[in-house]
Amino acid sequence: MNIGEVAARAGLPAKTIRYYEDIGLIKPPRDTNGYRAFGEVELHKLAFLARARALGFRIEDCRDLLRLYEDEARSSAEVRAIAQQHLDRIAKKIADLEEMRNTLSDLVDACAGDQRPDCPILASLSKYPV
Amino acid sequence: MNIGEVAARAGLPAKTIRYYEDIGLIKPPRDTNGYRAFGEVELHKLAFLARARALGFRIEDCRDLLRLYEDEARSSAEVRAIAQQHLDRIAKKIADLEEMRNTLSDLVDACAGDQRPDCPILASLSKYPV
DNA sequence: CTTGACCTTCCAGTCACTGGAATCCCTATA
DNA sequence: TATAGGGATTCCAGTGACTGGAAGGTCAAG
């Protein structure tokens, strides 16, 4: 299987797959012509990576998850710890974004949005508590 | 006012202020010794930028907001449009993150987190619909 | 005169790709 | 057999918004 086919099947751009090889996430063998030759195992790993990335896991987490996945002697606690940490980070991000959204939403609501220059958004940004 | 003081008062690292000068957001004059010499106007701008960035506005949005802030002939509609776009992006991000959080949260709940290798998190990542 | 805190510039690294250039390989058709 | 195309390869550079660090200049206090 060449990179184009495996990319289509794993749902990842070919560029990304080359990048994953660069950083050592996968190690596909090469054909005599120098093309990467992907088997089902490689494809499976790439699909795994695509799903982990879609859940927002960082690359280094993906590396660890992949390692654990291939380690028969893993404990589910290790996997769970990675996921829990990631969950915490996501919750924090959501909280931060929600605060931004609330503030911004109030400001946008308060702004007339017409041709006059007066604007509570700018007023809020420029209020000067220094 | 040197960069250290203005940094403390605006709540931005000195590095960031130098970076903002690099990309043309501010243009503080220089003392004879080559030090940046900040006045109240510069400080005000930096505080503005710090607040805009804290609301998650991108640098290019900040540049536009600053320009509008200084433009007496602005219309509040322009400002509102920028904020509304940003709000939309934030809402999208929140929605994406919430979807991740829900999925992850289910998986973490389903995982025993003990020393056994069986793990629904890995199972979900490796299920193979290709 | 020295010390230490501050300032300067410049370069490299972050994260996870992504775009593009230059070149090579394979297959099919005229 | 020539060629055209589509796909593969590598390598370099850029993204956003900083951040760390090195190497060196400046200033005020003791």
C-alpha cells in the first residue's frame, strides 16, 4: 500500500503521515523504489493516531498511548491517567473559553453596531486600571 | 519609562512587548542609550493589547482593534463585526472541546484504571472501521 | 571600581502540521 | 517509444504568539 491509499483509508493527509514517520511514531518499510510500503499494521496504527488526535491528544500522548496499546503488560491505570490528564486540560480550556465568550457576548450585545463611533467593546478594552 | 516598568504596569512580559514592537503593533521612541522610552500613550496601548489578548483576540484582530480605537471616524459596526467573528470562533472551539470532553469522559468512566491491561480507551482508539 | 539589575539584539525552539519547489517513478495511451 | 499524468520522494520555510538563552551594553548604589 502506498502513502496515498493509506492516507485515504486512515483519514490523514500524506504530509501528516510523513511527518509522523519523521518524529518516529511509525516506521513503514520501503519498497525497492524508495516508496513507503504500508501494511495493515501500519494502517491500523495510523487510524489509531487519527482517532487519538481527533480527541485532542497531544502527539507525545499519542506516542505513549500507542506504546501502551502495543504493550500486553500495560495497566489500564496508565492509559486512564493519560486520558484523565487530557480531560483536565480540556476542561480548563473550556472554562477559559467560556469566560471569554461570556465577556465578549455581553460586549457584543451592548454594542450598537452602527455607523457611530461609540463602542462599549473599545471602551472596555481601553479602560485603564493601571 | 523603561520596558521593565511598562511591562509590570501593562501586565505583559518585556519579551512580549519587544515582540509587539517587532511586528509593528507599537513604536516606542528610543532614549539616547538605545533603551525604549515608553510614555503613557504607549502604556495605554499595551494595556489595551493585554486585555484584547486576554479575551483571545488574535494579533491581527488586535491590530485592527487598535487602529479602530485610534480612528475617530470609526463605526461601531466595524468593531462589533470583529468581536462577533471572534465570538463565533470561540463558540466553535467550545463546541469541539465539549464533544471531545464528552467522549473522553465516557471513556475514562468506563476504564477500570487498575493493573489489568483491558482498557476501553484503547479499545475505542483502535476500533477499526477502515 | 565593582557588582548586580536592567537593557539591547539575535537566534533557536515551541506544536503539529502545511505549502511549495525540485526531482524521481510508474502506468497508460497515441 | 515518446510523453503526459499522477503519484511518490526529499528538503526548506512558514504558521501564531510567544519564550528561552546567549552575548554584550548601561546604569545606579556602595
